[in-house]
Amino acid sequence: MKKIIYSIIALLTISTSCEDYLEEDPKIASPDNFPKTEEDVLSLFGASLNHLHNTGGYFERALMFMVEVAADHSSTKRNATDDRGALNFYTFDSDNGENDRAWRELYLGINEMNFIISALEETSEPWMPPYLGAAKAWRAYLYSDLVQYYGDVPIFTRSIEAVSEATEAMRQPTSEVYALIIRDLTDAEVLLEGHEWDLPGLPGETFAKTALARVYMTMAGEPVNDMSKWAMAAQKAKEVKTLGRHALVKPYSDLWQLENRNNEEIILAGQRSLVGGATRSLINNRTRPRNIGELRGAGEFTASLGLYNRFSPNDLRRSVSVQTEFIDSVSNPRDTTHYTELGNSREAQPYYSKYWDSDRAPEDWRNDERRNSNAIPIFRYAEVLLMIAEADNEANGPTAEAYDAINEVRDRAGLPPLNGLSKEQFRDSVRLERELELCMEGKRRFDLVRWGTFLEVMSQDEFAADNVRPHHVLFPIPLNERRLNNKITQNAGYEDAL
């Protein structure tokens, strides 16, 4: 983790030199004098967000490969010997570069948050508490992804200042990682109470509560199986609803237009700027086929026909979420290409359309190097409603509140309300709603693992079926990390040559 050690120096350098972060005048900073003002803290956050959300960063790349491509509804054009394709075919091992990237990006983000937290805890400025809450909320979120990927992981609560701190750290039990996550988010709830930001890149009170609900739901499922957490998850999600700060955007298609990217449904979305204005996202490019003419993308992420068929024909989300025909050019008449005509078997798939801004002028797409200002949702209010539905059902059976929550999501999708279901039938229904509502938003593999259905589902996946094994519920500790630190043990089922 040597890159983590030097990350703070880089952070202090870049955070004051790129106007994309806050669009403020550059300043000279050093560890001795930084941060002194509220503007300094915002610059730190801006630089950290840029790292997490840039085109090669965690949310735009690693998360999508690790959680979507390594699940059943998404794939990539890459073959089984490529690092990215290996996650699709389950031929990866500890030397996989994308797995290494996820570990590295998450720990770099944690180290940046540790630096901010330490600096803020040394000041008593009246503006400090919500920033401290935001940093703790971010740290907790990053640890919650780490523990789901790898199980036991090293814990750092202070920024790394010496090589020995990184190269001698040992993995800590999952229970201790979750304890830190819950402490951070509980602290953040208090520090952020009543606070939501004008800057869309910072987490507020509703993010802390939503993240807590997610953690409790994860702990209620596999492999922790702490059933007492279902009621706690339901309570936190209901608190978000009670606050009344978020609502579903209607119609569903409006949710994904660029002009609405930080709308009232968004609890937090990944973006490269605190002010939400950077036009450098590649998620749209990566979810567009590469060989369709003027509106082509990179063809990196495809959807599956299986996902498309899971939608009811009457579901208003289907055409917004998954695309089967594509405009080739901007000339009239506009020619179209069907997905079955696209490339090899891995490219001849439907693609995701929810990141494609249908109202955007094609020339803007070309002029911006096939990039745009998408903000990838981290949490949406629709997910909060589905959390209420799932957690309340598991804790108490299908309650009236659980029905109200899931039916609100279904109503926007143009689907009839549910009623009269058993607990098991309701469970299946809410899992399907998550599958359809949240596709390609970095949720799917996490859901399969916590539901205990991972091996069953992936054993039927077109690409993973021949290779997936029980130990794949966890990813391997990256080989590079184990070479730097021989005290880090490997997860069962993986072999590496140190």
C-alpha cells in the first residue's frame, strides 16, 4: 500500500490546483498549515471526490467491474484472460488488476478521509461538525464496500505517515470492521443532524441514515446472519422517509436526464466536483456499444437479455434502463442497429440506457469526447423505500408500511400494487424490485451474496457458470498487497506466488 502513504502529499498538491473541484483560486498548502479554514476543508473534500469519481476511479470503474460485471446481469467485451474479462468469467485470481484497483482506490479514499478527520478533530471552529460528519460517513461507506469484497481487512483510523504502518498491518475480524462502520455512521448522524448540503458532493444526514440501513441489512444476511439487524435497518430507512427531504422523481425517465442529475431523489451521487458540474464522466460512454456509428461508445459494459426479460412489458423502467436498438447517426432518416448485430457474443447484448441522456444533442456528445456530466447514484430514495419494504418484511412479515413502500416504487414504474402476499412471496417480490430498479448502480453482487443466492445464480450465468466456486463469495486479497505485507493472509480458495 505504498501508494497510500504518498497519497496525502498528492492530495495536498492537486486539491489546490484544479478549478474543477470548487472553482476557487489556487492556494499553496502543506501538512503544517492545512486545513485552517472552511475553504481549505472543502478543497480537501473536492480533491478526494475527484479521485474517487474520476474516469478511472472507484465509482466509474472498479465498482462496476466488481459488483456488476462480476454478477449475472452485466458483462464486458473482454475475454477470460483479460483482467476485466476475468471478473465476467470468474477466472480471476489474486493477481487480477481490477481487484487490485478496487482495494487500492478504497484504501486511498479511506486514507484521505482519515487525514480530514484527524485535522478536523483538532479544531473547535463552529463550522467543523458537519464536515467531520461527512468525512466519517464517507469513511464508513468505503469500509462497508471493502468488508463485503474481502471479509477481514486491515483497519486504519489515522492517515498513514510511515511505511511500517502499511506494511505491518494485519487483517482485523469482520466484526471489528462493522463495529467501526457503525460507530462512524452513528457519529455522523449526530454531527449531520438537520444538515443537508448545497454542494451535491457531500453526504448529509439522510446519507448517514441510509448507509446505516444498508449496513444493518448486510449484517442481517450472509455471511454474518445477525437477524436482529433487520428491525434496525427498517428503523433507519423509515427515519429517512420521515425527514421528508427526498421524493421519487416522476416520470422515471426524468430521473436520468443530465439536467436533473442532482434531483430530489438523489441522496448522494458520485461526481467529480463538489458543485456537480464537471463534464468528464465516462459511464455513459462505457455503457454504449462501440460499433454503431456517430453515437458509439466504448462498449465496455453490456446488459443481459435475461435482465431485459425480467421486466414486465408494461414496466416503464424497461426502455429507460435497458436498450435493444441504437441510433447509428444524426442524419435523416436515422438508421438503427439491433443488439443482435453488434460484434461478438459478448458485445451482441442489450446495453444500459439509464445513463444515456436522450435529450442531449448528438454533436454535444461528440464535442465532449463522448463524455458527459453523469452523476452515478450511490443512494436514491427509491432504494430507501425498498429497504423499508425488505427489512420490515423480514422483521415483521409484510406490514402495511412494507406494502406502502414497495407499491410506491411500483406505481412510478406503472405496475399494479401488491397485496395479500406471504412473507416468502413478498421477499421474492422486493428482491425483484431491487433487481430492476437498481440495475447497473453498483448493487447486484452485494445483494446476491447477502441473500445467500450468489452461487445458485452465478452457476447459471452464461459466462461464469463453468468457473464459479463457493469461495468466490469473497474476492482474493490482491497479490501486490501480500508482496508488500506478508502479514496479510489470503482468503480461502485462492493461490498466489509471493
